[in-house]
Amino acid sequence: MRETEACNVVGVDLGINFTATSYDSRGKTTFFSGKQIKQKRGQYKKTRKQLQQRKTASARRRLKAIGSRENRWINDVNHCISKALVDSNPKNTVFVLEDLTGIRHATEKVRIKDSIRKFSGENFLFVSVSWAFYDLRQKLEYKSKMYNDKVIVAAPKYTSQTCPKCGHTEKSNRNKKQHIFICKTCGYTSNDDRIGAMNLHRKGIEYLSENFAVAVAGE
């Protein structure tokens, strides 16, 4: 899809509390709850911890099997979310996600350096979450091509700290524990994941404006 064909922009914020939060050009916000995923990961984490304490060959085999089972489950969840995003938006949509390149590389380094039996529960959770985010992006990119959509990535800096209404940026705008954003300047209040999606949507609009200007200048 060429940028000049775009008719809709969707900012997609990825997180833990909500696996994905989208905000589109119609002003519609969609939340994909992460509650079930957090509970499931908690169960896997508990089982891994018990197996790691055993330090036996059979325990290591079970750890490997559990890892594969969790990956298959996350794969299915990401398939459903990416399909829902594509199906609920018109063709020629531009999806904007945060740039996850650094997270992917960090995950790869962890996997090379440490074996699965050496992971603490928290480290393994970090790897699972990082891989899950990148996997979701890949699935969305694949499905987007089928509908003449496009996926672009934007720098993640300040996306959850910037007010989408007045532009004021401040770390204390966001309360991570309560998942609330309250602008210290204009008072605009919303869910912090929604704020991230709104700012990614804005970055998508800016991207299209810049590319449209380039296309017009080239004619």
C-alpha cells in the first residue's frame, strides 16, 4: 500500500495489563485484556520454579515441554488479536506500533547466554513477554499485506508521558501503578495504555503527512 492510499490510522500500544490497546482515526479505543495471559503466565511461572528446584533430567525435560506449550498458546493469542485488529478496520489502514527491535535483540542475547534451566521466574517472564510482543507485530505485518494495509514502527520515547491533547510531556503525568494518565498542565485524564495508543496514532498521522508532502513534491 502506498501512503497516499491510506484512509485510516490505528495506534497500537502493547503492554501487560492490556495485551494491546488500539486507537483509530474514528476516535475509537479497543482494549484487549491481558488478565487471562497474566494468570496463565503466573501458573507457568509457579510450575517452572518447582521444576527448577528439582534439578533432575526429567525436570529439565518438563521445563522444555512447558516452554513449548506456552509459546504455542501465546502464538494462538497473538493470531486472534492481530486478526481482530485487521478485521475491525477498513482496507488501506496504517497500523503504528512502537519499535521493538531493541527488545527482540535483548531477548536473543538472553536466550544465547542462558539455558532454560538457569532462568529465574522473572527473567523467563521478560523473555516470554518480549517474544510475545515481537511475535504479535510479525503476525500483524503478515495479515496486513493480505488486506493492503501497512505496519510502521515509531520510537517509543515518551508515548506514555505525553498528553495527546496539549502536548505537555512529563514523567509524573503517568501513574504506572494505577494505570492512569493525568496531564499536569491541562488535566486530561485517561488510561495510560490508551494514551500510548493515541500518541502512536498521532505519529502515524505525522508519518503520512510527511510522506504525502514528499509524494506531491515529486510529481
